[in-house]
Amino acid sequence: MHIETLKIFCDLTELQSFSKTAEKHLLSQSAVSQQLAQLELAHKCQLVNRKKRPIEFTKEGRLLYKAARDILDRYEQLKSELNALKSSAGYRINVAAIFSIGMHTLSGYVKKFMVNYPNVNVHIEYLSADRIYELVLAGDIDIGLVAVPKRDKRLDVYDFEDEPLVLACSPKHPLAYESQTDIHKVQFERFIGFEKDVPTRVWIDGILQRYNIVVRPVMEFDNIETIKRAVEINSGVSILPQTAILQELASGTLKANVFSNENFVRPTGIIVRKNKIQSQVCRYLIELLRKKP
């Protein structure tokens, strides 16, 4: 069967007229009739009751129409995807992520994306959460990745990965010898945290409040990298996403203890400006990010 034959059959089914179908395809009625006869011969069944006016399709004809429509729809989708691949050379997707997500979580997704779209330039910037919201809303960034995403009527917000939160400390710290730590012990330690306007700070404060814990802050920073450096030199302990300290754990400069109380996590999210027209390749990347492993 040829795709064009299936198109003619579907139009004949929908228009219920040989003359209208012939006109649409710039054919004679005889040519349309011949195409129908070829289908009937190929499938060894009658598809149309030609004695009825308007024409009436048999049970087999209705079954073939449903299958043919599915085939044609899938074929159009295939053409669209092939065209996207051809035209994707030099195309650029602008992504902004907070540093911890961009450096430690995003790379695996980008590698999967590049398998299907090797010619697309995925440009990634590491920015503060406030700046990411600003650029996404302005339309300058296609996709933003932030921790503890805020709901905003101007944005579409999708869940990304929940990052396990652990107690991070220097290998020289007494708590480094514990495999699990009760979160109440944080109350008695020098604590290095995020600044007050950082969403992760608000999230961790909420966890501490649930357990009626008041920490002794000795340092506060606006980014996770500086916090890690301070913890490495044993200036205090911190609560950090485990995914953001994997390199330090591997090199032995930090120790991470899970909490015995419960599995604490930090939610992260994908933000996209609502109603922004996205390219097919950009939509594909968004869907890939939403399909958490």
C-alpha cells in the first residue's frame, strides 16, 4: 500500500463522495475507483457498498479507515520530526540553572538529549534563582532549573529531581564517624547555612522548625560552593543536597551523614514562561527533564 492510496481512501470515507474525493486529489472519479479496487484486492474483502447512495462502508471498510488514519497521522509526525532534525543544525536552546543543579544533575540529561539532537547547541548558564526567574519571564531563557520552585501564574512549573539532604561535615569533625545522625544534634553544632533570601534556606528552616531546632549560625552564604569550602576547613557543619557534594565525597574532603529521623529532600523544578511558543527540540528537552530516572 502507498501512503497516497491511504490518503485517498480516508478522504473517500470522510467525504462519502467519489466526485469530491477526485476533485480534492486532482484525479478522475475512475482513478479513485481504481485505487479503492486495489485496496479491496489487496485485502481480499469488500470495503464499500457501491449500491448505497451516499456510499456506505462495510465493517471491513470502517476498520481499514481507522487503521489508515492512524498510519497517516504517525507518518505526518515522522515527517515533522525528520524536518526538525534537518533544521536543528545551529539551533540553540538557552538553559539557566542554579549552580548545584547545572554542575551536578543536568549533564546526564543533556547527554541523552544530544543523542537525538547532536546539532543543537544547549547553552547553559549558572545563575542565582532570582536571576533565572527574571530571565525566564523576560523570554531570554527557554528553560530554568531552580531549587524549591515558586508558583507563579506567569510560569509553567514542573517537578524535577528531589535531592536527598544530608549532614555535611569535615572528615575531622566528631560527627564524621557516625553513619546516621539525629537532626537534633545540629542544634549544638556551629552551623554554616544559606543566606535568608535563598529558597533552600527557607526550606531547611522549615525542616528545623518542624523538629523545634534552633541552630547556631556562624556563617551564611548565597551559594553552595562557598558553604562547601567553609565546611571542608571544619568551620562548622551544614545541611546540603547530597548530589552537590559527590565530588568532595569521592575525594574525601567532606563527609555526608544521612539523618536517622526521616529522608529529608530538597525539591527542584523546571520553570518555563507560560504560553511561550517553544520549538519542537525545546519541547523535547523539557519532556526529557520531566522524565526523571
